[in-house]
Amino acid sequence: MYDIAIIGGGPAGLTAAIYARRAGKKTLLLEATACGGQMNNTGKVSNYPALEDITGPQLAQSMQKQAEDLGAEIAYDRIVRIEPGFKLVGEEDEYLAKAVIIATGTEPRKLGLDGEDRLAGISYCATCDGGFYKDKVVAVYGGGNSAVHEALYLSGVAQKVYLIHRREELRAAGDVVEKLRSNQKVEMLLGTNVTKLLGDKKLTGIELSSGKSVELDGLFVAIGREPKCDFCSDLATDGEGFIVADESCTTSIPGIFVAGDVRTKELRQIVTASADGAAAAEAAIKYLA
Ligand code: NAP
């Protein structure tokens, strides 16, 4: 029986593990794939205080090492259910814990168009897949910070990058939008939606609500993210499915806490995920006492 089981090994989960172990609690962190979460797909991290020259994977490895050095156990399993008590049921095994911290993060929002899951050439991560598009023509769909950062990244690889957004104004921060506007490789198609994906096995282009068709080698979808927690239906969530909790990270079920991007909140950053991890661990420690 563990004191605290943490589901998810991104910055929220890893920070929770560090705080739980520093308080001497028997701690298990359960991760479905690889620790680090979205940090693993991030190039240079430029807004984590004091670490001016670090990449996402470096920061992830450093957090994981700190948690493990402090004695946190890590098991690789995908949790599918939490039963009262608490019993965490995974695809591989079952785990018992007195308190649970959910830190499962988010996943990319899908287009919902025919062919999205079938066609090669559709991606949700430029730093992961951008390298396949050297000197090719690609488009990024979305108008937030992710879309603009992805388009800037791809402009260093591809021959041409379209930035397609449903409104005339981009939601992304002014400085990066300016960088994008002055980039010769980027063409913006604003006030238009992607309505159809073209191609048989591989994407060859898209149709837009403006009536225009665009020939493409790749489409990068960056239209926001959704909470990733299939087993959270017993918990109170907001209208978009994020788990409701204030900054104490206490959920509607005693003994279950939430941290990071899967919690309802305004700002989703590495630093706010880590802050949640600390708060959730502290709340779990008080609950155990
Ligand atoms: P986001 O800020 O929510 O932007 C999502 C974009 O997708 C918006 O432009 C939105 O359009 C559009 N969109 C949403 N649903 C759509 C749909 N069904 N069809 C077409 N377009 C749709 O998401 P994000 O860019 O992934 O960023 C998430 C958070 O991470 C934000 O807080 C962001 O600031 C932060 N972030 C920060 C950095 C950084 O370096 N500081 C980098 C990346 C992300 P509308 O604008 O019309 O709503």
C-alpha cells in the first residue's frame, strides 16, 4: 500500500513526487509512456525561472532524476480505473494507495474531419514530426501560441508554411505574431476553416471554407488541447471536461487531488503545472495526517 499514488509523469506529477518524498511518504508515480509529458516535445524552454538555457527533455530528465533520487518509485502502466479505497487499475497491474494525485495532462484537440485518423501527413507536434518535411509545403491550423510557435519552427525546415486560422486575429502573443508576419516563408490564410482533407493514403491537400484548395505535404493541427482522463467521470469537471479544483488542488472526492493541465485553470505552463504538483502533494499529505 502506497501513501500517495500519482498518475502522470509530466512536470505536475514529477513535482508532486518530489514533494511527497521530501515529506517521507511512500510514493508511486504511474506513467503510461515516458516521463516528461509535453516537455518531451518542447525545444528550448525560455520561461522556467532561473533555467535560461535548457531544453524540455533536459528539464524532464532532471525532474525525473530528482524524484527518483529522493526515492519515488516509477511504474509504467496506463491507469484505466480508480476504485474506492483506493485501487488503481492499470492495463498491466493494480496498485493500492491511501491518496491519489491525478496529473494526466491534456491531449491535442482533433479536427473531427474524415480521414484525420487514416491519412499520413497529419501531425499534432512540429518538433516531433517537422523533420520529415524538409523543403516541403506544410500548413499549421490554429491561431494560438502553439500554432504560431509551430509555424515558426517549421519555417526553419519546410520550403513554405501556411498559417490557417478561423478568425482574422491571432490569439498568440504579439511578439511571436510579429516574427511570423515578417517571415518570408510564411503565408497567412485568416478568417477561414479547414473543411476537408484531400488524399487517399497520404494527405495531398485541404479545402477551406473560403472555397480555396491548398496543396500540401503535411498539416499540423494546433487548435488547442483537451483534458486527458478517461477514468475521471466520477469527479466534478467544468464544461470542457477539466477537473474542477481550486489552487489547493482538492477535487470533489476526498483523497483524490488534481495537478497540472488537467485541472481547470487559466494558465497552462510548466511552471504552473509544477506549482500545482507542490500544492496537490501538500494537500494529500494533510489528508493523510
Ligand atoms: P489555445 O491558446 O487555446 O489556442 C487554440 C487555437 O485554436 C485558437 O486560435 C482557437 O481559435 C483555435 N481553435 C480552437 N478550436 C478550434 C476548432 N474547433 N477549429 C478551428 N480552430 C480552433 O491553445 P494553444 O495554442 O495550444 O495553447 C495552449 C496554452 O499554452 C495557452 O495558454 C498558450 O498561451 C500556452 N502556450 C504558451 C507558449 C509560450 O511559449 N508561451 C507556447 C505554446 C502554448 P480562436 O482564437 O478563434 O478561439
